[in-house]
Amino acid sequence: MKRFVCLLILISTVLIACNQTTQEKGENLDSQEPNHEKVNSMINKNVIVDLKNSDGEIVANASLVESKSGGVTISIKGENLPSGGHGFHIHENGSCTAPTFESAGAHFNPTGKKHGFDNSEGPHAGDLNNINVGANGNLSTEVTADMVTLEKGKETSLLKEGGTSLVIHSDPDDYVSQPAGNAGDRIACGVIK
């Protein structure tokens, strides 16, 4: 009987201690303020964009990720595109009205530069390297936009009010001609939001 009473006292003590520890942890969790700065830094670190052709068909998907070293890495995959080299740019408006996609506006250029990597007064923040589509119409590549960010509120943010867009052109960009590198018609467009 003495052992049974000792065992009961021991079990009661353990249960009381466990309950008290659980309550303390709950109180600590309830009293902690969320770290809004940390939460905000996690927002919009990966943005997905669907690019549609003039018939409204999705021909490519792009994933935009903020790079740790600065800029935004754009991974793009597509199919049913014309083979060969194509100009690829970030445009200033978050609008893609078919069939011409002129609603996307000019290249994204918040710093007022000239167009082209080979221009001494350039490039635009939205100028990107040409992309190459295979003979089968498929595309899979990655480009980096060093002069932009996905952080809201910054001058070079792609997530500015009204948004921006990604545009694929019919021809390669020559990296110097004004205002868009002689890249031809806009054949696909997707809003960055």
C-alpha cells in the first residue's frame, strides 16, 4: 500500500509539472509579437508568370526569384514558339492586351537609361539577354535581371503599382538600337504581379 501511495504521488507530481510547462509555453507563444519585418521579407520572393500568345494560349511560364546576390533570376520554359533567337524584355506596364501587346508599354526603365547592353548610356533595367527557342519550338533557359528587385516600394521593383510584364519578341535584340533593339513584334506577354 505504501508503494501504491508513493507511486500515486509521483504520477501526480509529474502530471502537474507537465501541465505547468505546457501552460508556460502557451503563454509565451501568445505573448510573442509576430516579426512583421521577417514576414514581409519572405513575401513575393517567387513570382510565377504565364506568357500568352496573340491567340490567348499559354506558350511559356516564367518563375522570378529574388537573387541573394542582387537582381532577379528568371527561369522560363515554353513550347509552341517560333524557333530561333528572340528579344526578351521586362516592360513598364502590367498589361498584356492581345494581339499586339502594346499595352505593356516601353521597356521597364525607372533609371532613365538608353536601350541596350552595348550602348554606353544603357541598358534599361528591363533589358534581358536574348532567348533561343529550339527547332522543336521548345524553350528552357534562365536569365538574370541585375537591375531590378521583387521588393515592393523600391524604385526598381517589378511589383510596382500597376505591375510590369514580360514580353517575348519575334526577332533577336541587337542590344543597341533605340528604343527596343530592333527585336520586332511582341509575340507573347505575361503580367508580373
